[in-house]
Amino acid sequence: MISNLDSQIGISVYSTKFSGIGGKIRVEPEDFQVTELISEKVKNSIKEENGYAVYLLKKKKIDTNHALSGIFRKKGLRLKSLGLKDASAITEQFVCAGNKGGAIENFSTDKYSLEKLGFVKKPLSKKDMIGNHFKIKISQSQNNLESFTEYDKILNFYGYQRFGSKRPVTHLIGRAILQRDFDKAVDLILSFTSTLDSKENNEIREKLSDKANYSKYLDKVPPQMDIERIVLQEMIDHGESIRAIRAIPVSLRRFYVQAYQSFIFNQSLSSAFSDGEELFESQSGDVCFDDKGIIGKYIKGMDQKLALPFVGYSYYKKTRFDYQISKILQQEEISPKDFFIKEMQEVSSEGGFRQAAIHCWDYSAHQDTVEFSLSRGSFATILLREIMRPEDPIVAGF
């Protein structure tokens, strides 16, 4: 049975035959461990001599952005991560200085530690990260975890956190921006409620559904709703919805559009699977990624992984998935050209391609603990969804 949350983010199928073991994840922080993986070539390039400092950031109960902000505040050291890790896990990841010099020695707080590894000749980038290794404990499960063997038959859906998890709204905001309905985008940011969210959050959002309450409730918006406060202040000061949206950091505005693209991708993948399309093997005419992550046409005999379009203004129609994608876009009343936003060009997106199936390696399971590695951009929660088949993903710790 597909959960309501799955349906809201465009996932309507399971791709394995496994019946599911239920259970919960993240009962304790130690239950969910993530270790970032970089290529051997990059690892070997980290030397003792001067250059751009590279550190290993270990953290617990804090996300990457807040940890890096804390390091900058305390040490004046601005670092960039290769990927983002959330607060609900114990994580290890590589971070790199953007400038030469000014390196610090090891440093720690109660939530994170920074260990200097050495220096590289040029700053590390996201492309240097090949994936993540996960070690996850599943508590209170019903059946034998070790009987799951279909880890190579899992569709590469975008996971819950891409859409806001217990408040799945990011893709709806993105859709409103693409439709140039900035009033609706403001309304969704401020007043979209979810049965999965807290009572307190929903109560303040219900008040903010009425514009007359904006000034009255500004001071009652909790600190963690920082984006809501930015939008609210702009609406109080100027009353222009497009100006209020523009006050949001551009990275987050782009994320809203990307979240909607992710929703379309999830729907497309679900629909193609339901229609019986082969999604785990490439065929003649397919677009694929090679073993270096370079996109190209299918070549028989090569090690390639099937790719599906990630819709944007440069959407490539000539794939066997255009039937499903065009149908979804029609239902959504969105066209590829809508992804070029004249009114807000900085968040326009040309689209691209994404792997159809999860690439999982080093998989093992013993008693209540599972370990595996996933390539960059794939979600551990999507693999766990197939193993656990949760009735309510949020209650199950997703």
C-alpha cells in the first residue's frame, strides 16, 4: 500500500516484490550513520604542503549548513561542503576552504568536530564526491531484514526531504513560481498546513492565511520559520508578492523549482514503471550515463546506466518516456518553456537527466542493521522504503 505522503511527492509504486518488514529508523542518532565517499584519486591528492585546506567534519544533531555557519562564527573560517547532511544522523563528510592559507588545527564542539586532513592544489567540488556509505539500524521490525536481496531493483526516486518531509510543500511553491502565481507562492510559504506538522506550527499558519493578520502575528512566528519571517516582513513593508519571493535567498528559490522538477521526475518514473517500461536495463535509443557520469546515447556493450529526462526549458523529447512525461505536464498545466522565468530569470532551469535506478554497492544486512553505499544524489530513504514499506513514513522516522 502506497502511503499518503508518497502520493503527495509523486511516488505511486514499489519496484521490488519484497513484502516489507516495518519498523522505525532514527530511534537514536547512532542508528543512522552516513560516511561521505570521495574518489581514490582525490583522496591521494590530499598532501601536507600548502594549498586549500581539507577537513573531515563529523557531526551529530546539527545539519551541515548550521555546522559550517558555527565554524565561521567561532573561527572565521569559511568552508564549503561537497554535499549536505541533515541533523538526524551521525555523519562524516569532507569540507574544503575556498582560499589558501588561514588553516586551523583540529577543533570541536558538543555537536561537531573538524579534523584537518591536509591540502589540495584546487578546491574540492561536488564532482569529487562519488557517493555515501550508510549504516542504519531498523528497530521494531516484524520480519527478517536479511531476506531482502533486491537492492539492485530500486527506482531512483527523490526522497521525502526534497519536498519538506512532514510538510511537503516545496514542489507546490515551485509550481506556483513557474505559473507566475507569486501570490499563491507567498500563501503556500506562509500558510500551507500539513497533518504531519506540529499543532503549534499549523495554528500560526492558519492565522497567516489571512493577510489582515500579517502584522499582528509577525512577532509570534517562531525563529525556526526564518524564511516565513523574511516573506512576512516584505509583505508587511511593501505588499508585493514577487518582491517578497525575491527576498528569499536565491539558492532556496532555485530549490523550490528543482523540487517541482523532482516531483515531475517521480511521477514520470512511477508512470513508466506502471506502464511496463524496462527501467533497469538500457535499450537502443536510450539516453544513458557512462561509468564516469557522462551523458550520451546507448552504445551496445558499454557499461551504461539508463537516464530519464529531468524536465526544464531544454527538455529533450526524443526518449521512450515522452509519452508519460508529456501526459503529466499536460495534467499539471505546465510546459517546458515555463521553466524559463522572465520575471525571475535567476531561478530558470534548463533541466537535464537523472539516473532511472539506484546504483547500490557494498550491500549487507545482519540482524537489525543494514549497510550499503549509494552514488551521489540517491536517497537512502528510498532504498529503506522498499525494505520497510512504512504505512506512515514520518512516524517510521523517514
